[in-house]
Amino acid sequence: MISRITGFLIEKMPPTLVVEVSGIAYEIEAPMSTIYDLPDVGEQVTLYTHLLVREDAHLLYGFGRSGEKTAFRQLLKVNGIGAKIALAILSALSLDELRGLVASEDAVRLTKVPGIGRKTAERLILELRDKISHPDGSVASSPKSSLTEDAISALVSLGYSERDARVSVSKVENGLTLPEIIRQTLQLISSN
């Protein structure tokens, strides 16, 4: 499995990206939310990836945040949702909006996403109800919540327990960027 790619962005033709890593160019499909946040062509980029192996192709999907990758994988498990529709959902809705629509069971708003009909929207809500909410059962509604979850994911990947990471991140002041949140949290943890 290819989990993450860091390399130079050499082409950006939405929804397709080409990232060169050590002389190998990877073609990656990404949601528009990721594409909007990418640097200019020629700059270095890191993408969280999901490799989808089909009988006729190996397809690589890339995401700017690990939470988007997780949501993509959860969407693929829903009956009737393929990679193309999952990308369309993540392009049309932020993770917080998706969580909110699932929690409020707003099938009408989900049908506004291209490729999602009423029955698919209802199935999506039914199957994701317990899977896409935050671990504490709340629904994120602010960018800070997304940053907080990204910081917690980063700390867990560094070897800290999710509980310790969550407690430490909650003590960090508001209005910081993701790297600043992680840096301050690591300082808090090391001072304990």
C-alpha cells in the first residue's frame, strides 16, 4: 500500500495531479479541496494516498489531510459509492459539512452533489452515521476542529496515544496553524 507521497508537483489538471518522486511520476486523482490547497507546479508537495487496485488498473488517490483520506475510505465502503462519487463528495463538501449532513440526516443537501440521488444519500447517511462522526460523538463545525483532529492524527502517528494527544492539544491556544499547534503540543508533552 502506498500511504503517503512526497515529491515535486509537475502537473495540475483537475482532478488529476502528477507528482514526481525520485524520477518516477505518479498520476494521482484528488478532490478539489486538496487541489485548491496545493502549491504551484514545481513546488514540493506531500499527499496522503489510497491505492485502489482493480482488475484493469491501479489507481492512486491523493489527499491534503489524513482525515480526507479516512473519509474517502469510509465512503468507498458505502454500497453504490465508487471512487468517482467519493471524490465528488469530498470536492463539494468539507469534512465538517459532511459530518454535519450525516449527523443531521440531511439527504436533500447530499443530493446536490453530482452523482448522488435520494436513495444513495439515504444509504450514505445510514451507513456513515456511526463512522464519520468524531470519536466523542460530536460534529465538528469549525476550522479549528479540523485542525485539532489533524494535529491529533499527527501526534498519534508520532507514537503518542490518542487520549494523551487529545488532552494535550485541547490545552493549546486558539488561532494557531497546524504546525504551531503540533509544536506547542509537543512542548507541553515534553514538559510533563
